[in-house]
Amino acid sequence: MLSDDEPLSLSSHALAALEEFKKEENERQENFASLYKKSEEDFATQKDITIDTFQEDWQLSQFWYSHNTAEILGKALLEGADEDTVIVIASAPSVYAAIKKFPPEELPTKHIYILEYDRRFEILGGSHFSFYDYHKPHEIPSHLRNKCHRVLVDPPFLEEECQTNSAIAAHNLLVKDKTERTINGDLKYKLVTSTGERMRDVIKKNYPDTSITDFYPEHKNELGNEFRCYASFECSQWKFT
């Protein structure tokens, strides 16, 4: 039994594991720094950044979508869009990262923006990145206020305050005209929120023009909470339940 004065020591196995963890963390940080520098020098040709470049920060309630889910949400936002369609993705960087990997012929618009609290994602969005804090839903970048046709918001916390503030931000982003159509004949206005199923009543109150869909979002790391997708529209990716 150790006395209070004796220093604690780790086994050789534990020490080796700790050193390996430190090595991997240092390599990850060095790689991230290199990517940041490269993105500043030549963002237009930056092809090395994926969502896996960014380690999830659980204190910020960051849980990346699975590759399939991120692609489905991205395709739903782009479906029927034209070159003038403005799209914003708030608090869902894995969806923005997926869209960045779509081939040019699948990107009808260049007006795709990312709003995030985590400033690391500036290397992913460049000039299309804006800092966003759900605690301050009225502090929307002026170039996006009520100018966005399609918005995807994934509130980081399954709490009513977070969900309500996120809804206020979404409405501050969205255009007022819900009837305008793209050159493809599709509605420009589209709203998607992906969040926990237990937030159903909060979603209904804050987004009265959305309905629950038959699409079940999944995450890379399985979460205990069941997630659902709520949207103002049906598309090739989902239907209303």
C-alpha cells in the first residue's frame, strides 16, 4: 500500500500507451497546422481536408455524421438549386465537408456557406466561413441576413434554449419569400434541421413549416439518442412520414 508521500508510477505498458497517444496527438496537430498554412496559401486547390482532419470536441458536443448521412443531407440541399441559390450550413461541418468533395457537375451554386462556433473550420470554408454562436442568434453576418434560400441547422445540444436560439438564427438567415423558384422549377426556400427525436415538440413550435421525414441521420460514433431529420420539403432523399 502506498503512503501519501510516495509518488504514483505507471506500469511500462501504461507509459508506452501514453507515449503513443502523445505521439499521435502531436502528429495530428502538426498535420492540422500544415493544412492551415496550405489552405491560406492556396485554398482553391486544397483537396486534402476532410471531416476526419478535425478531431471531435465533445465539450462542444461535436459528433460528425457518417459519410452516407453527410452526403444525403448535402444532396438534399443542392437538389433543384441554380447558380443564384444561397445555401448555409450551421453547426453541421461534416455536411459542408462532404459537399466540398462533390464533383463540380454536382454543384449548381458556389454560394454555399458554413457557420460554426469552432474557428478551426475556417480552413475548410475560407471566405465562406463565418463565426456563429447559438447564444447570439441575432448576430448573423450582414451578407447572409435574410438572403439564404436553403438552411441546414444542427443545434449542438438537445436542450430547448439551444434549439430555440438555433431556430431564431435560421429564420434570421432565411429569405422572407418562400414562393420563389429556381430556373429548374424547384422551390428555392428549403429548411432542414437534424436533431434528436425527443426535440420533436420543440421543433414543431419553432419550425411550424417543417415535418418529420423518414430519413434517420447516423453518426460516425454511434449516439444513444435517436436522431431524426425535419424538413420543409420532400425530395429524392426522403419523404414525410
